[in-house]
Amino acid sequence: MIRLATATIVALHLVLLAASLGDYRVSVDSAYHVALARQYGERGAFWWDDIHYAPAHRPNLQGPAVHVAVGALGRLLGGSGDDYVRANAIVGLVGWLAAVLTLAHFARREGGDRAALLAVAAFTGSAFASGSFSINLPSGWLFVVTPWAIDAFLGGRLFAATLLTTLACYTHLGGFLTAPFGLALAALLPNDAPPGRGPRFAALLLVGTGVALLTAPYWIHFLRGLPWYVGRKGDSAWMIEPLLLALWLAGLAAAVRARRTFLVAWGLAPLAWLLQDASRFLLQGTLAGAALGGVAIAGWLENARRPLVTRAATVLLVLVATLFPLGPPALGAELLWLVARFPRMLDWDELRRVAAALPPAVDEGRIVHGYAVYVPSGLAAWRRIEGERGHWVEVQPQPDPAFDIPAGDKVYALALPPDDETLQALAVRGRLRVHGGGAWMTVLTLADAPPLGDARAELAATLARDGGWIADHCEHNAMGDVAQLVLDPSLLERRRAVRAACRTRVARIQLALLETCHALQDADPGHAKTCRAGARALGWMSAIVADEATLDFRTPAAHQRMRDDMRRVAALAAAGEVPEAALTATLDAYLGEIRGGLLPAQRAPLPGAQAPPATRDPAR
């Protein structure tokens, strides 16, 4: 009966996930991973990332294993952009299933069927943790492979331990910390292996040597790419699973007391992620936490020696974990996606249409500027492009020559609908050319630079009009009450419309500022460079206020301060000023990444102006 219950829970979630394969829920990081997967599918290898951070580009230091798998499957499916997107969805679903089966196997082995049921229910019931594996973050596979590597090491299967640890390293850069750290813990913990298997330190040295040799192509490439590695983290929202974290702590304490070597090593191995990405540690390390908690609680229930209480408590815990897991329930998230496709981290249909609208100049190397860092990655699923800046800001050229490229020399994909009246008015006046786009994104290029006075006047008028609207109407871009969205689909439509309107208003300001940067280029290139950084910041701001990839990236208080600041900016503009300094201060306060000013007297260049989102599921 317990095994049947476990299988039923897994089947329920699996069916809901599989039902969405035609339009699969992904992370914002998926744009980047699909772009890289396509390169592996077409080239076979991809040592140098010539998609992002044009024109200098950068070495590709990402672990290749998952990208190779998606690339090979995408090529097998047909090799179009849609095929690579579909392949990513399939590999994501397989990754989720691999995580669940790994969890069930080890929890059952260490604590019996009841432990497996409790562990699976807790993990599959938690939306953030479970979702971070189903959306195919490469790091998820690392957390799946690591316990198998530890188990092989403790069982004396050193060849298998070597191969599995090697796979963990090729899956994600964090594998060089997590899996070897887990093996080192297994070697240090009390030796409860059967006699005759030799000392674990000797085994650790043997496995470590093998892993070092097998991963040499990757770590040598990484060391050669160190000048590009800045270690900078991107903009993100933390996702906490209270129930799984509580299970992790309780299970780890029980495993330490009982000297359960495998469980302790698995439970502590993710600690290495505190050096890599603490938010990912709290999110995906919970796979081990679910196992440890399930084993501990099952043991306590069995020791109670009261069958009726044990059964009742098990049913109650499974129901709580599935329906009310102290955080967003995965069941609700999976149903919400099927019903309303919310939250849509990436709009693949929109990206496909925007990619088709890119002019031939991009095929000849003209740089594409996306309003958010994930836009060029998403376009690269369909078109061979070179994008300004990009995803995974940990690796980038220093300094980045993209900052010196004039505004008029790029192709833009901005968060403006092609039929936007402000955009069309500029096109009619010959100030820009609209190449097409989708429903809410436009591909455009700037024409001849306008007179600086005209550009500044238009910027002031745009700030007065659209900045005032933002101050009065722009809603906080938060997840909100998911239950209400399920019960009232019209509420979701309304909030999407209001937030899209806010995004459009910010994008209008970005376009007006780009026109000003364009006008400044010949007379004052230094100021034009600083101006362009402000325009990049406005692009990221347009993503934060409306994109469902950036839900909860800012607190309600920060959002309200931004609205108040925009009201002051709009008032200054309405009074006849060109409040560039006030706009810079607003962006600085809201984004936390802007330095320097936009006025000629404040020439300090802005360092990058934007940081990318990691996944709620990130990854990024």
C-alpha cells in the first residue's frame, strides 16, 4: 500500500508535467541553456561563446554535459529552434524524474518504504524545489549524480565513483566542489564499510586522480579562462522551502547521531554551494534534505510501535507535504501552468517572431541589444546572432568594448509593441526604422542622429508623460495570491495588461534616452557612453516591472520608492527641465547597479548598468 501511494504521487506530478510538454514551463535561464545547446548540436563543441558579450565575446566555461544532451536531442528532432526548445523540455522532464527516482531509491534503502513515501511527498510537493529540477537547470543534474557517486565510493566501486564524479563536474562548474566534497566527507567519516576494502583515504586519492585526469580538458580550459571570470552574481529572488529545510536539519541531526555515513555525506555535500551560490544551496540541496528527513521521521514513527498512530501520522504528513508544504505547493503550480500558463518566464512564441524580424545586418555581425539579458539568448535559439552583454555575468570581458559602441550601430529588441504610437511617430519622422517584432517586442534600428536639443526635449516630454503614468499606475511585479489567479482567470489577464503597460512606458523612456545618446555621440562621446549605460539600465527596469521572469525581484517598499522617485522625475520634466541626474539617481536606487551620472558634468561611466536574473528555478 505504501509503495502504491508513492507511485501514485509520482505519477500525478509526472502526468501534469508531461501534459505541458508542448508549451513547457521553463526558467529564465533556459534561454541561455537552449542557445548553448543549439551550438553543441550544430558544432559538436563550443569552447568559445561567440553569441554573448559581443564584440569581444568570452570563453564558454559552462559545464557541457546537459547542453550536449539537449543539443544532440534537438539535432535528432530536426535541428530547428523549436526542436531545441522541445529537447530542453524533454530533458527537463527526464531530469525531474531522475531526481525523484534517486530520492525514492536511497530513502527506501536507508529507511524503508515509509521513508521513501515521506521523502517523495515532501520533495514533489514543494513548488520551488521540485520545479528547479523539472525546468532543466544543469545544476539539478549535479545534485542527482552526487549521491550515486558517494554511494559508489562507499561501496568500493571506485571506477563507478570516478565516472560519476567526473559526470558531476562536466554537468556544472559547481560539480568540482559538491561531488568531491561529498566523497571527501565519506572518506573522513567513521569507516563502517565491510573489512577488506582498504582505507578510504587511499580510495579517495585514487578516485581523485582519475577525476582530475578525466576532467582535465574542462578545468584546464577554465583556468585559461580565469581572466574573464569575475564571480559577479546576477539579480535574483530567493526561493525558500521551509518544510524541506526543516526536514534537512532534523534528518541530518538524526543521521549524525546514528552515524549513517552515506546520509551524512549526502546531506552535507551541498554545503560547498555556499561558496558557489547560497540561494541554489537552499533550493536544490533540499533533494538530500527530503531524503534525510524522510528517513528520520519514518524511523521515529516505526519506533512508536503504535501502528494506528503511525499510519495516521503518515497520511497526515503526506497530505501536508502535497497540499500545504509551508510554501507554494507544486501541485498548484503545475495546475496553474496548465490552466493559465503562469508564470511565463520566457515567451518562446514572442522570441521566435522577434528572431524572424531581425534584419539581415545581424547575419553580418551587427550587434543585437536586447532590453533584458535573456533576450539575445532567446533569439539565438533561432538565429545566429552576436548579442550585447548577456546571461551568466560571472564571465565577461574586462573591460567590455561593447560600452564603446555608439547607439546608432546596433539592432534593438525593445519591450515596445510594434504598433505603439510613440514608436510609430518616431518611425514616421524618419528617426528610426521598425523591422517588425511580436506582440509586445519590437526590432528597430536608429536612423540619423537627431539634433541634441530636439532629443532632449523629447526625452523631457516622455519623462513627464510616461514617468508620471509609472508613478501613478505601475503595480509591484510580485507573484501575488496564486489561488485567486486560479479561481479568477480575468484577474491574471488584468494584471498582465497593467504590468505590460508599465513595461511599455519604461521602454518608451529607454528609447527616448537612446535617441539622446545617439545625438550626443559626435559632440560628446564620453557623455554618450554614460548615457548608453543608463539606457541599458532602463531596459532592465522594463523587465523588472513586468516580466514574469522577474517576479519578486524587488520588495514592495523598493517598488514604492521607485514610483515616488519617478513622480519627482516627471515633475521636473514637466517644469521644463531635462532631469537626467534625477533619472540616474532613481535607477541607482531601484536597480542597485548604476553608478555615475547622465549629465555632461558627471562623466563617470556606468559599470554595465544591469545584472541578469537568476531562476527562480534560475539559473540560471
